[in-house]
Amino acid sequence: MMHKDNTSIYIQDTLHKKKILKLKDCKIWLNSIFLKNSSITIRIVGEKESQSLNYTYRGQKKPTNVLSFLISENPLIGDIILCHPVIKNEARNQNKKILSHYAHLLIHGYLHLLGYSHDKELDGDIMEKKEIQVLKRNGFQNPY
């Protein structure tokens, strides 16, 4: 999906015939932070693929809700991997709508591609504030 400035978002849903994430929603949610000329692939996966990637790249032997992989900084090219079963369980356990949790994790993943981090407490605070701001702009509540 290309639009002005050669910006593109691709969605690969490996699990669902009826897509959970709609391209137009992703574009709206990321609009205020999306860099010109950037290209991302959003991949929705099961627990096995998520765990494999999480172990290979982060040394953690469990599936995780979101992983971000920066391929190029200029232009920004990256992959965001979303694990549907983990996201579905988290949404249920945290009493959130699944779509708002997807929006939050997509924004979280994209901020990682932009260089945001939550490894240190201060960085985490900055990243959370940015997430809350972008979610609020899109009509979603504070996820924290």
C-alpha cells in the first residue's frame, strides 16, 4: 500500500482469513508519528513463530506481544511482529478491547523503530508518554 512520499505499510496475517488489522486503521493510528518515505511490514503470528524470534533475537524462550526489527534508518524500513494469541490473552486479562490493545502495541512497536526504548526508567517514561499521547489522539484510553 503506497501513498504520498513513498510511504508504505504492509500487513501479513499468518493466522486469520478475516483480517484482524485493517490497513486504514494502521495508517490512522500511526499517522502522527509515521516518517515520510518509510516502509513497514506488520506481521501477525502465532506463539511458535513469536517464541522462535524472541529466543533468537532477545534470548527469551517465550512468545511475546510485539517485536520490532529495524532494517534501515534512512529511509526507515522495519518489521513489527505481533503475536495474536498473546495479545488476545493480554487484552482479556487487562479488560481491554483487542483492537485498542493492537493499536497500542503497533504504536509501541513503531516507536521502537524510531529509536524509542524502555530499557532505562527515564527512557521508558518518555516512551510511555509518547504512546499515551498518540493513543489519545486516536481516541484510545491510557493503556497503563
